[in-house]
Amino acid sequence: MDNKTVLIIEDDPNIVELLRIHLHDLGCKVAAEGDGLKGLASAKEGHFHLIILDITLPGLNGMEICRKIRQTDRQTPIIMLTARSEEIDKVMGLETGADDYLTKPFSIREFIARVKVIFRRSEEFAIETDPTPASAVINCNGLEIDLDKRKVTLNNNRVDLSPKEFELITLLASNPGKSYSRKRLLNLVWGYDFEGYEHTVNSHINRLRAKIEEDVSNPKFILTTWGVGYRFNEEL
């Protein structure tokens, strides 16, 4: 984890210092902002391997910051911090584009474990997709996935996908014919700590199909492997 850069957007200086110390112990370089607007500016100007984002911030709240980051950056992992514990807030954070979610107060051991998962998952996802210069664009029967631009088009028409939808289609299309269980997709796209959220995979697959399949009841791109999970059609 050496040389990983992390941005903390949090207005509690005690939390910032605590996280900074333990991230430094992991070999990370840390920048911090205590204001939402300044944090958003730093996120857009810098290159970070991880953003730790509080929801309640002066200037601009974390949900809005996450949305604005995801408009131009769909790749940098985001861990949200909040004092809220309701399930709906967690779902909203994840649907906004966050990769993980920690409710205050949290143990520093759990925080470190989540950070390690994020970095490990990013490395595994990169290995699975392996975008080389020759394969940075995946073309398949009118469906084009530009891995560098994180852009998907279908018959030359842009398809607007959420960050997780893009990661799902990229992972599946990079490995046509390979069946992934829901648990494996959760591990690669959402992280190991989301076990028990298999329905999240199903709902994202359903939304993907609605956007790219001509007939969702008879899909040609994303196929179901009965008793296992999903695969990308290798016969196209």
C-alpha cells in the first residue's frame, strides 16, 4: 500500500488526525480538507487512490460532493463517514457512488480493514479487466465499452451508467463466457464487507439489462448462469 494517496474530507480535526496517523502507518500519503467546497475542489484537482468523505460538512454535504465527483470521476474509491445508522442512508450513499460506508463511532481496526479491502479490490479488479492498449475499447455487436474514458455506447448512442453498473459491465465483458457468482461480483465490485447484499447485484444487473438489452426477458449480452450467477455472452 506504499505510495497510495488518500484525501480526507472531514470537519472534525480529531478524526482527521486519527485517520491520518493510521493511514501513514499503512504507507499512505494523506491530504485533508475540513470544508465541503474545498474538499470537492481538492478531489477534482488531485489524483487520489481513495477519498474518505464525511456526510455532514460545512459548505457542501458529502452526498452532493459524492455526486459531483462521480460526474467526472467514476473510478476513485470513496468511503463515506456518517453519524447516521439508518439503512436508507447507507443505500443512498452507495447508490450515489460511494464504495463503502462507515457509521460513527467506528473502531479504527474496522476502518483499516475497510481501507485494505478497497485497495485490494481495486488491484483485483484491475487484474480481472486488464485493459492493455490493444484492448482499451471492447466492441461487441454494437456495444462499445471505452475503459479509459469510462464510456459505454450502444449502436453509437451513449448509455448513461452508474459507477457500479460500469464496473459490472466492464468486468463481465472483459471475461466473456466466464460465470461469476453474485458473491464474487460483490467481492470484486463492492467489496468483501457487503456479504448478504446479493440482491444489490441482481438489481444492478436488471438496470444494466434495461439499458443495453433490446429484450430484457431474452438478453443477448448479459446472460444468467443458472445456479451460479451471470456471464457475458461469448458467442456474440
